[in-house]
Amino acid sequence: MSTSVSNISAPVREITVAHSPDSDDAFMFYALATNKIRTPGLKFTHTLCDIETLNRMALDGDGAYDVSAISFHAYPYVQEKYALLSCGGSVGEGYGPMIVSPRALTLDEVKTKVIAVPGTLTTAYLALKLFAPHVETEVVPFDQIIPQVLEGKYEAGLIIHEGQLSYGQAGLQKILDCGKWWRDMTGLPLPLGGNAIRRELGPELMKSVGAALKESIEYALANRDAALEYAMQFARDLDRQTANQFVGMYVNERTVDYGDDGKEAIRRLLDMGFRAGIIPHQAKVDFI
């Protein structure tokens, strides 16, 4: 007599992922979002939101995601709840957020202006305050900074994302590249944002999720045309060539792994922020 055994599917764990609606993040998560790669037992659901909102959500714990893009500046505020994944970061190799203005300003002059910034938990803001501790700032949505500077509401703005490539076409001048300033001062790349993962998931699940993200990044880099085509829907009016340039700036081998100098740069940046009194908590950086 034969006995039939029915197959019982193993439960699937949903992992909630949140990242910025930008071409570089979309490129990075392309393989996971389109099921080009699969991790047995895991299902990834994606939410897109601007980085300062994600910083605040991770800080407040309101609807916190399992994996969330955050600014490195925000990490010390959320480090009890989140660890950093060792892949998925955006790092500027001698470039980064920029102070721009409609007219040429000296570095001393720009320190006397009210600067529009994309959020006080962004790494751009941290770099600005390290450069000019006493500068006055006002928070403006990142995609409104260039328009409001052009309208004359602010004499200077701190731009992130694709604005780093498009400010010249808008008629603005670069006053300071924070990434270059940081590299000249420290010899290190400027770490801007990374992916944080909730500690509540536990060590094994955290490692599995990290491995899946790393595989997604590697898949996108190996299938660049298809990944870029997907990312173009988030490129905010960039042409394909410029979007490809922007993606190349922030999704590369450094995104697969920060490297020893990249991890040192994260620790150095946060330590300097703490010592300068910008960050109230000393960072305890650990990577999954």
C-alpha cells in the first residue's frame, strides 16, 4: 500500500523595504523589485519615499520598515533599533552634495547666507554644518531647492540627488562641493546614505536579507541596460545618458561593499559630528 504525502509550502516572510524614488536606488533594487532574483522564504515589498521622511520614520518608529534607506547622519538616532547593511550605500568619491547660488560667492560669503537644505537629518546637512557650524538654514523639499533659489527666496541652496548634475543647466553656480571638501580634509570618500535593517529580525534573517540586497546590486551591475531602463522611470526628467552617469556615481563596486576606507569614513564622519555637537549621540556603528 502506498501513502501519498501532500507538500506543505513553507511560510513566506514578508520583508518591507523603503528607499528613495531616485534612479540610483531604483537601479540598486531593480532585481528584487522585479523578481529577477528570489530568496526562498522571503517576499520583498517596496515603498518609495523621500530620504528625509524615511529618516524621520525610522527615528519615530511610526510604521518602521524592515529595511530602510537612511542618511548616515540619521544613524546615531536610530542605532538602537537598526544596524547597517554592509552593502547598498551611496558614497561620493570626491563629489557629493553641493552649495549652489545664482551668483558667485566666496566661501566666507556663503557662510553668512540662509541656505535652503533638504532636511536636518540628511548627511548633506551634517557636512554643511561641519563646514560652516554657524550657518543659518531652512528646510525645503529637496526637489524644490533649485526652483526656490532661482525664484530668489534663498541666495544659496544645498542640493542632493540629480541636482548635482542639473544645477548648471538651471543657471546656478557651484560654490562648494561637500564631497571634494571632505576628501581634501580627510582623504576619504564621503558616505551619504545606506540601508539600515531592523535588529528585531534577528541575526540570521538580517544576514539573509543583506545577502539578497547584495545579489540585487550585483545583478543590476551585470545587467546594466535592463536595470537602467527600469530606473529611468525615477530619473526625474534626466536623459538616459545623464541618468546613467548619475547611477554610475552612486551604484558601483563601493555599493557592493563599502571597503575598509568606506567604513572608516562613516565612523569618522559621525564621530566628527558628535564632537562638534551636531549629533547628540555617539555612534556605535555595526555592519551586517
